[in-house]
Amino acid sequence: MTFRVGGAYEEVTLMPQDAWSDKRERQYEHIKEGLEDRGHPEGEAEEIAARTVNKERARAGESDTASRSSIEDISSGRRGGLRSHRGEGGPTYDQLYNEARQRGVKGRSRMNKSELARAVGR
């Protein structure tokens, strides 16, 4: 599947869905349809839904590997509920901080969320 990543389009493999249970497949369809109803393009809705399901699988111990932010961050459902009055809030502070750490951004510990977002180019 091709998605826009940064400024360019690139081929991205989302997830071998044969590893998904029937429950996760239903969850994926529900999220995807909800996003499409809110005006997201189909490809973007598929990507967001797949990422959300994969994160929930990691939190539930259903995947072989999981990032620390997948496990320690609040659940996708709870986070969406907290941000629903403001729309999509984008990545959390912790997610931006981890990305800044991986990229070696200097002074990241003194940055707030918007400064971190600018530093990592979001």
C-alpha cells in the first residue's frame, strides 16, 4: 500500500493480517469506517486503523514485539476519549520525546510538546 510519509509517497506494509483475530479484524473495520465517516481518505483511514489495532495487540501481549510507548502510553480508546473535544491531538509528549531522543535532539528535556514537535519536524 502506498502512503504519504513526510513529503514523499512510499510503499508501506502495515501488518500481516493473518495474525489478527476475528476481534481485531472487527476492531480494524470499526475504526476504519469511523475515520472514513469523519472525512479521512480511505488509505489514511486504513493506516490509522491498522496502527491502532497493532498498538492494542501490543498492549494485550498478542504481538511478538512492542515499543515502550505502545505499552506505557494510555490506551488508544482512553486517549481518544480524552481528546475528543479537541479533535485529534497528534502524538503525545512522550512519543515526541522518544522520537527526539532517537534523533539525538539536543535540549529535548527542557522542551514542551510544541517545541518537541517542531524539533522532530511535525
